Amino acid sequence: MAQEVNMRDVVDCLKQIMYPGFDRDIVSFGLVKNVQASNGHVAFSLAFSTQDESTRRQITMTAKEAVERMPGVQDVQITGPPPGQSATAQGPAAGQHGQAGQPGKIELPGVKTIVAVASGKGGVGKSTVSVNLSAALADAGASVGLLDADIYGPSIPTMMGVKDQPGVVGQKILPMIAHDIKMMSFGFLIPEDQSVTWRGPMVHQAVQQLLRDVLWGELDCLVIDMPPGTGDAHLTLTQSVPLTGGLVVTTPQDVALIDARRGVAMFQQVNVPILGIIENMSYFNCPHCGERTDIFTTGGGRRASEALGVPFVGELPLDPAVCLAGDQGTPIVRRDPESQQTEAFRRVAETLRTSIGV
Ligand SMILES: Nc1ncnc2c1ncn2[C@@H]1O[C@H](COP(=O)(O)OP(=O)(O)O)[C@@H](O)[C@H]1O
Ligand SMILES: [Mg+2]
């Protein structure tokens, strides 16, 4: 039986297509955006900067044929860039010479996929989502790593209930392991009472070190809890790791749409596929009667997804038990595996597993 094709397979396939006249593929040039794959239906857009009709046609046809030939693909839709994105369209600049390879990228050979969890601003539940998604992925049988790249406010040590210092072998740091998840955080390396003022380049270097100098070993998925915001440091960071894709966490209010849009744009700028938007604190389930109450304006995350042309991965309830579990060092997915909250995290993890193929 043909295996279901996922987003990563499609991106890998498109990486084989060279830009005409260049020794560099169309993905690394940033042409390919918004890749989606579900049940054999594949869609992506090609954000051309060139006005040359024959180059555009040649790339479009080659890309379509290549993806159509993939086992499990039923149909392929190629669209232009979503409205408002033409300014970020990519391609070789005039006079640019083709060059293979991406200098400065850190290779993590044993790590199959890397997923960055980002948000336009802090406090929307990025760490909570990272921790519980990691646990749900591990429950589904994946070997999972969790990198706390939020060096401004590392909360993974607290949320995972780990305080010790990591061991060192030679020049390498051993990841801490808790709840079947390998993890690393600056919170393990810097005493809690010591504050560090990070500037852009330092953020970049610090996070590179956590990636390069940690013995991650074999992982199906490395989840990165990104620093809040979308500044330059994030851009360099997303460029220095071969990211499989990015998730953007938001809350349901319409004002959050602006932040979600910024988060999505950050990934798009560096040509990281958008795995989708997750809406956290979407609704409240009454613990007494089970009735669902929407506390904020509803559907902001879904509307943002539609407006931006990216997948909507799911919604997660606002629940004191989620917060308490995090504060006490055991993610809700582990603390209360049968709960509705856990079920919501599992659904999001399943969608993620399908799209990254782990
Ligand atoms: N779905 C949720 N239900 C209840 N509390 C939540 C939920 N998501 C996050 N929180 C709480 O909100 C606060 C901020 O979440 P956190 O994951 O630290 O956000 P971020 O990493 O984006 O700054 C934490 O106290 C956390 O426990
Ligand atoms: Mg956080």
C-alpha cells in the first residue's frame, strides 16, 4: 500500500529541482511556500520574483510533474503567493551566482525532524505547548528532544520538573532526561538567581551551542521552544538549523492575529515551511457540568490561518489543571492522561506527526 505523503516528503522532492541556470534548488532559493499535504492532496505556492514567463512556466511544470510522480500523491495544486506576500518572493538576485549548500547550518545527523514552536509575543503558552506536544509525541512512540531556546525566560526545567546540572562527556553536554524526553535549557546551565542580559548575536551563539554541543543522539523529532518575539536573533536562529517546519502559537482574540501574522512571516522570510497555527486558551470546559465556554472572541486562530493560507493545527482549552501541572513539573499529558485537556494536546500532536512524518 502506498505510504501517505507528508509535507516533508514534498519539500524533499522539490529540493531536487534546480533553478534554471543555477546550481541551487528552488527550495533553498525560497520559492516554495505554504506546502500542504493531506490524504494525497498536495498544494504549495511558488513565490516568483522573476518576471520571465518562460522560467516561471518551466519551474512550475517541473515541480508539478516531480510531485505528481511521488507515490501516494493524487493531485497537485500550485498557486501564486498568498495576497500580500509578493514582497517576500524569492529567487536569484541579479548577478547572483548559483551555489549549493547553506553555509553556517548546523547539521544534526541523528535528528530526523526539527520543529520550532514560536509566537509573536510571550505568555501565550509556547512553553506549555512545547512540553505537552513533546510528551504526546513520545507517548505515540517517537523519540523526542526538547530544546529550550527561550533564553530570556527558560521555563522548561520547571515545567519538566528537572533541576540538576547536566553531565559532560569530553566537549559535549549530555541532555537531561525526564518524562522520556531528552532536553536541554540554559536554565540548567545558569543558576536561577543569576540574570543574564542577552543581546542579539549572543542569543544566536547561545542557541547554536545548545544545538551543536549537546549529545542529542537519535531523535525522531526535536522540538524547539523559541524565544518570544520575532526579532533578528530569531531570524538567524531559524536560518542556522535545518528546520522541518514552524508552529505558531496564538490565543483566540482578534488582536492576537497581528502577532500570529508576525510569527508566520518570520518563518516565511527564511523559507521555513509553516506547519500551522495552534490556538491556545481557546475555551474553558466547566469542571462541574462539562459545558464549553468561549472566554475570548472565538476563532481568531482559525481566521488567522485562513487569512494567511496556512494550516490550522488545533485548539487547546484554557484550564487551571494545565497551568498547575506545568508549575509542578509534570506536563498535563502525563499527569492526567485520560483528561479532555490531554486529548486536545494528543489531537494536535497527531496532526503534527502526520505532517512531519514521524
Ligand atoms: N491552556 C492553558 N491553560 C491554563 N494555563 C495555561 C495554558 N497555557 C499556558 N498556561 C499558563 O500561562 C502561563 C504562560 O504560559 P507559557 O507556556 O509559559 O507561555 P510562553 O512560553 O508563551 O511565555 C503559564 O503560567 C502557563 O502555565
Ligand atoms: Mg516560555
